Amino acid sequence: SLVLLALFVLVESKASEPIIPLRLFRNRTISLASAASLFVGVAMYVGVIFFSQYFQLARGESPTMSGVLTIPMIAGLAIASTLSGQFISRTGRWKGWLLAGGLLITAGLGLLGTIRYDTEYWRVAIFMALLGLGVGMMMQNLVLCTQNQVEPGDLGAASSTVAFFRSLGSAVGVSAFGAVLSHRITDHLKDGLATLDPKYAAGLSGSGGSSDSIPDVSTLPGPLRTVVESAYGHGIADVFLYVAPVALVA
């Protein structure tokens, strides 16, 4: 990746019509907005991806209900992006919204780091709503503040640059924190199985639920199902907690 990045910068610096004009990054606002978009992408997509696993594997919900249960985050995102956009259009002031959004994302992820498989849903919903409000305040407004810094001829390149960094953050974040999640779930499973009769470990293996695959928790016996749900709930919460500092950097 580093080699390709170096080659990309080299080619773009010599191209007559570059995909990403490097001169844009001489503007401090554009540079900071691109960096913030990278970290917001990590925070947003880690939440979206791992919420579905949390509700299915830690709480035993169906894929459809897992989507329904994330509505508080989506509602928060929609409300915040709409209201902040209208306010900025009327006043031209956007920096406060970005700062508040970053703090809300950090707070939401930090609080989500405390959830477990049996946490009351209303608490999880509030934490998701905080995350959604923060993302709504930041995601599109980072593009907006970038557009305000460039000439009309550079609007397309500037907008797509910020969007690209957000997509890059999502790809890197889901991959990196997916590996962290696998490691944490394995540790929590080992701790939980150590407290059970050894025969249950065979039951987990027989269900196709080794440490590197997703078990069908509905087919597991009661004590083992509790251990598996607890491991996934705790492991996913750990990931949210680890992502919170990334949002704070944004």
C-alpha cells in the first residue's frame, strides 16, 4: 500500500490532468477535512458492519430484525444531517457542527464499548442514536466545508477526494478491526468454555462454530449458547471501544 501510494503521488504530481490535484492539499482545511473523513469512515462503517453481527450473534435476532434494530442510528444520522445542513445554509457557520459531531461519535462509541449481550435494548438504542447524530453532523459537512475552499472548476475533484478518503477509511477500518474482533471473540470464548463442562466444547465444534467461523447460536444448548452470545457481545463491544480514539482523532 505504501509503495502504491508513493507511485500514485509521483504520477499525480506529473500528470497534466491529475485525478486528485495535489495542490488542493496546500489548503489546510482540505487537508484536515480529508484526514477527518478517513477517520469518520472507520468509525461509521465499523458501526454499521458490526451492529448486524451484534444483534444476530449476541442477541439471537434474525437478519431482518438486526436491520430494524439499527433504526436509532439511522434516524440520528438523518436528523442531524438535515438540521445541520439547513443551519449551515442559513448562517454559513459549519465548524461547530463538525466539532460537536466528532465528540458525539466518540461518546457514542465509548458508550457502546460498555454493552454486553444482555444489555437493555433502550440503552443500546440511545448509544446508537448518539453515534448516528455525530456521523450525520460530520459526514456530509466535511464535503461541504471542502467545497467552500475551492474554485468552481475544482468542485468535482475536491468533493470526490473527501469521499475517497471516507471510503478508504471504511475499507481499512473494517479489515483491521475485523481481525481485532476475531481475536477478542476467541479469547472470550476460551474464558467462557473454561467454566463449562468439556462436552460443550465439542458441541460448539460440531455446530460449525470454531473460532474462525460463525456458529448457528440457535442450535446450541443453553449454557453454551450463553457463552457464545456473551463472547460475541463482549468482543464487539471491545471493538467499539477501540474505535472511539479514532473518532476522537477525527
